[in-house]
Amino acid sequence: MAKRLEAVAVFKEYNLRRHYESRHKDKYDSLQGQMRADKLSKLKSGLSAQQNTFVRQAQLNQSSVRASFRVAQLIASSGKPFTDGEFVKKCMNAVAKEVCPEKEDVFNAASLSASTITRRIEEIGGNVYAQLQQKAKEFNFFSLALDESTDVQDTAQLLIFIRGVSANFEMCEELAALQSLKGTTTGEDIFGKVCQTMEELDLDWSKLASITTDGAPSMVENPAAPFPAEKCVEALEMLKAQFGVRFRKLHVNAKEIRLFQNPFVADIDEAQPSYQFELAELQNCDVLKDAFKPNSLIDFYAALPNDTQMQGHSSH
């Protein structure tokens, strides 16, 4: 590598010398002493000024592009027409003309036409979706929420929301897809759109924890019956009995709840066999004890190794 760099340097010096002798020797060889030094300094200053001009122009272009992205984001988040970008630019130019006239060209360089705003919003949307796809690959478990409604053009739209949790207990909740339902809106149609979204995000069905719907008949197996008002008294009595049974059996899961609430004081013998070995190691680790006190339960279990039984159960 050193020999190659040395060879390149030799060729570069040779080319520069040949260029000087063939183009500039007659003009500059007559300059000697201080005159030659002054001329050299002047040429360097001119070259530096030209380079700075290109640098400033590049920085101006970058700033203009960033500004157009910021305006496009505001227009999209506010639900304004894309053509409003042109009106915003007129406002910017009017303000610049009064406040800082010397910067008017800088403000005018930002492209906010309707076509530009459209492209910017498409690029922002594509980037956001790419980030969601990347986060979806890190989900340990996720849940979906479905909402089907009709827009102003009488077209059924299915909104699919996703909430996922990673191994580090990082939560992500986003709109996964907006699917148009052409023609019928049967359960099969809706399920097909859900499958399409699952495939686009490369989601694993085995990691799906739950699905919540808006209660539309096509989304539930058994349609909801009218509320039997005449049976309120009887229903309340039954509900009371159910609560009694449920809370009476709460002690069945009490040990498991106490285990994850504070694993350092839990009785190892009362824990499930799959947790006992990990629990023993946990209670004998001073580092984890110190990490447990100042942190929340989510942060603590997120710090545990991903292959431990306790971390996997707590994330589920």
C-alpha cells in the first residue's frame, strides 16, 4: 500500500510539473522573490474563494431541502392540501423581504410546489414505514387493533393498528396499514387484508398475542345480542357470584404474581420448577439486586438475558 501511494504521488508531481511547464512557465518564471510569493498567495486565495463558493452553495441546497421536508411534514400532519406549500412560500418570502432582505434569495430557494410537497410526503411515509418494518422484526410479541369504517366516497376502509414489545421492553404503537375494501366487507375480506399486512411487515403469527376489533359483525364469531334490560337484576346477581369465584381463586396465581413483583424475596421452593434455577442465581447476584432497586420492573426484566425463562414470561 505504501509503495502504491508513493507511486501515485510521483505521477501526480510529474503531471503537475508538466502542466506548469507547458502552460504557465513563460508567465510565472519571470517572477522572483517577494513578487513570486505574493502571486502564489493571491492564487491560493482565489482557489479558496472558489471552493468556499461551492461549499456554501451545497450547504444552501441541503438547507433548502431540509426546509421543504419540514414544511411537508407540517402540511401532512395538519391535514392541509398539498397546494398550501405555494402559499406558505409566499408568506415566507413576504416575511423575509421585511425582516431580512439580504436572506430573501435563501428563502426563495426552498421548493414548496404541490408536486414537490407530494414527493416529500411520499418519501417521509416510505421512511416511516421502513422504520416500522425494522421494528417489527424485533418484536417478541405484538397485538393488532382493527377498525372498519366508510369514507366520504362510500368506500370501506380498514385501519390496522399494531402494538409490539421487543426483547428490551421497548414499546411501539403505530398505524400498520390503511386497506381499502372494494365490494364486500365480509370476514374473509377483512382477514385477507390482515394477512396481507402481516406479510408486508414480515410478522410471525406465533407472536400475535391478541386482536381487538370495533365489534362489527364481520369481525366477531358470534354477533352481539341486544342488551336484555329486563334481566338486569338477574345479571347483576350472576356477576356478583362470578366475582366471588374469581377473587376466591386469586390465591392460585398469587405466588406467581409475587414472584415477578419482587423475585429477590420470593420463595424458591414455591416457584415453578422451570424458574427455580434462574431464581436461585438471581437472588445470589449482588449486581442484579442493585439494579433492581432504582429501576422499574420493565427496565429490570429488560436487562435480563433474552434466553431466560423469567424474561420471556414477563414479556408475554
